Amino acid sequence: MSDMLKPLPWQEELWLRVTTLVLQNRLTHALLIAGPRGVGKRHFAKALTAFIICEARSGYACGQCRSCLQFTAGHHPNFVHLQRDVDDKTGKEKRDISIEQIRLLGERLSLSSYYGQAKVAVVDPVDALNLNGSNALLKTIEEPPANSYLILISERPQALPATLRSRCQRFRMAAPPREQALAWLGDSADAVDALTQAHGAPLRARELMDSEHLQRGRKWAAELSAIADQRRDPLAAAAAIGKDDAAAFLEWLLTWLSLQLKEQVVRGGNATGIDTLIQETLLASRRLGSNANPQLVVESLLILWWRVGRVGKAA
């Protein structure tokens, strides 16, 4: 059996709860799986979908039946995976899942089922729906087609209309204990660094380990240390970071500053400067999203860091 058809180690308790509901025919028509990025929401949804439509399941989907083979190949007739469409002009994902997509989803779920199995649709992320799309989905939830399930995935469930949330069976997926996450990642220095930067989310940490993010983050941390020690000009450091990496730098900087803030609080130091920098970085991220000049945005933050000086101390 493929590991993709089994839950992740820290999901076993939730898996037992949900699959027991499936076997007892007590699983609600609409499920909302919520939690931070990188904790395995989509992995769980995939494994659960396979379990629901499997023709020979036991504790997990069997991985060998007709339904499992079609599902893992990506073309099971009873399964719909709804995501943002890609814009033909830009090649990028659209901002919203459209109401047209939701209507087509309703039509698909109303069709006859194959093999006598349930129909399953995953909406990912459900918080990408606009108001019209949410209302259309709500109608499908309130008038569900026979023998069908909706699995909704969200990192921002608070952004969903209360009427939609109230009609779903909600499952909260949190980051696992650090020791369990490190056992899954492999207890190395890179794993420790990546898990810290990922705020304890193992799948996000694995993404960081598989990319150049860790090495780049260490380089940026060295730049900040040199600026704080007055050994590096902030404008030169901003040029070294470059405008193309501005967005990635701001995302990394927020995590790095949050860690510095925690350390200062533990030591009882003055964290005012770091707190100010965090607020300015959040504002800078929004400005960057509004087409501000990336180089100037990074320069302004590094100049502020240079003025603050060493962590927690005024220059």
C-alpha cells in the first residue's frame, strides 16, 4: 500500500475517529479540515477519500482494488478535486474559486455513482471562495446529493461565512509534538532548523529542507548580524538580497524576528525594537503586495534594523 493512502503518524488518532464514523455511516455530508500550513491537511484528505471509495478497505484503503488504482492514477469517476483555475494569460492561479466551478461541482455530484461507491469532492482551499461561491456551496451542503461527501480544506476557517462553518463537521489539525515531527523528518541539524522556521509544521519543514531555503536563511541571518554589529551597510545588504527575493526574505524575516522576540522575552530583555520591526515587516509585506518597489521595501527594513542595533537594544 502506498504511504499516500495512510495518514501521517501524528494523524492516527484523528484518523481512527473519522474512519469509525465512515464505517458506522455516521460521517456528515460536509467536513471541514482546518489547520496551519504544512501539518498534512491535504494528505489526510487524500487518504480519507481513498478510504471512503475503496472497495476492500480495512483500517486503511487497500491500495489494490479497482477504485484505489483509479484514484491513485488520478482519474476516479467518483472523485472531484476542486482548486483555483489557472489564468490563461498569466499562467498563475486565479484569486478565487469561481461560482461556475461550484455549480459544475454540484452537477458532478448529482450524477450516478460508479461501482456503488460514494462520491467525494475536495474543495481546496475553501477560503478561496468569494461570497457568491460560498452561497452556492452552501446550497449543495444543505441539499446534498445522495451518497456524497464534501471535504473542505482551510488554513483560514475564520474567513468562512458562519453559515457555512456551522453546517460542517469540523476537524482541527494542529502541528504534532516536536519530537514526533523530528522523528518523521530525521533528527538532523537541518531538520531542527527547518522545523523551527516552519513553526512546527512537518510538511512545511520538509519543503524547506528540499529547497535552498535553509542555506539562504543562514546567509540572511549572517547579514542581519553584521548589520546589527555595524559591520555591514544596510543598503549593501539589501542589494545582496535582491528585489527578486524580496517576498521570500520578508516571509523568512517574520519568522526569524518572531524567534528573536521569544528569546528576548525569555531572557527578560527589551523587545520593543523587535516588536516594532515585526509590525513594520507585516506592513512591508502588504506594500509589496500592492506593487511597491521591492528593493526600497527591503532597504527601509534593513535601515530600521541598523538603527535598532543588536537584538533588543536601542542603537
